[in-house]
Amino acid sequence: MPNDTRLHIETFRGSFLAQLGAIDWHVDLSLLHRRNAEVLQRLASDKQLMKDLILWAREDPYLWSKCEEDVVEDKIVLWDDMAKNLRIRLRMSTAPQQRLAHSHRFSFTNRVLRGQYVHWIYRPLESFDPLTRLDHIRTVFQHVDRAGDTFTIHHETLHSTPFPEFGTVSLVLRGNPVKERAPVMFKEPRGRAEEIAKLQSDKRDLTVEPEHAQEGDFFWRVGEDRESPERRQERQMRPERIDYWVRELISYDIL
């Protein structure tokens, strides 16, 4: 493990995060949820620590390489300890998001700090892959997660949590990946109709989230180790974006 993966842990060795034990993601989901929810609630309550971690992320080469700007959200990685099977990041919506039926490469717990998610749980009639028909993904449960709510999702769960509004913010505590890629299907269209035809080419990269899509379009989410250097550079957060989010999070009373 490269030395710089421990830099933030050594810098904040006096924080409660450095004292956390390894997380066993295979225990009963309700027990896992309670433990993780306590960690996220404690971190969310410590505004100074949150601010210090956000600002430090820009100075730490290892953490900074994982901070991203993407199609509908920004992500700031605050903590990463693969030896303990945990990563904590802030997730901020930058645009409304469509319903995307998807699972994850890892299990995780999410605490909503601001805004809300409209949360769908799905069940495929058969498999879930690029050949799956849109009408073969059935909704089995729907609810709303609001500020102060916390939920835990197993990596095999098929769900969607679209951002209905700009400025939805959450803290995410996730485990290490247990698979190389995770499937995603659009349940709603994205983008202008005149752009949709461009996505029908056989040359479309199914590991890149499209800016324009129609219902039923499919892609794979992959880890950074499976992305090209060009793709990583494209998603890399700009340094000044940290200052922007500090200002916004203070105005939201999160910091």
C-alpha cells in the first residue's frame, strides 16, 4: 500500500475516524446499518472536522485523485482506509437526476444532510444486463429519504435514488468493491431528443455515463482502476471547486 494512502489518517490520527475498527460488511444488515449510521451521525455533527477534512482532501494526492465532478454530482472523498474496508465521501447534486435502475460494486450507508431522494427499489423479472427490457424492471417499493434520514444498501440491491433538486447533499460510508462493474439502466430519458440518436452507435463506450439517453439505455459503472487516464482527467475535480463547496456547505449550515 503506497505511503500516501495513510497521509490523511496520520494527519487526523486524533479524530474518532482514525480509531474506527474494520467494518464487516457481511453481518446482519440491520446491525451494519446501526453501526454505520452512528459513524455518519457523529461526523455530520462535527462541523469543524468536516470542514478540515474537505480542505485537506485538496492537499492529499491520494484523496484528491478520487474527488470528482460528473454529469449530475460532485464527490469529495474525506476518508479512505481500504485495510478497514471503509471510505467516506460527500456527495453533492449539481443538477436534477433521472431515475437510473442500478446496483453497486460495494455495499454502503448514506446519510442525507440536505434535500431529499425519491427512493425506488426494483426487482428484475429475470437477469439485469444490456439485453434486459425496460418493462422487465418492476418497482417493489418507493419512499422518500429526507435530511436526517439514513439508509443502507447491499451491493446486490437494484434501486434508484434520483436527485429531484439541486443542492441535495449526503455523507456516504462505503465498503471496498466486491465486483469490477455495476449495471445501470435509464428509467427516464436524459437530455435533448436530437442528441439521442448519437447514442445508438455501436462505438458508444458502455462504461461512461452518458449526458443524453433514452429510457432503457444501459451502461456499466466501473472503478477508477478500469477507467482510462483521459476519463480520470475528465472527471477530476478542479481545485477551486473545493472552495465553492465550502462556501455552499456553510450556507446550507452543514459546515
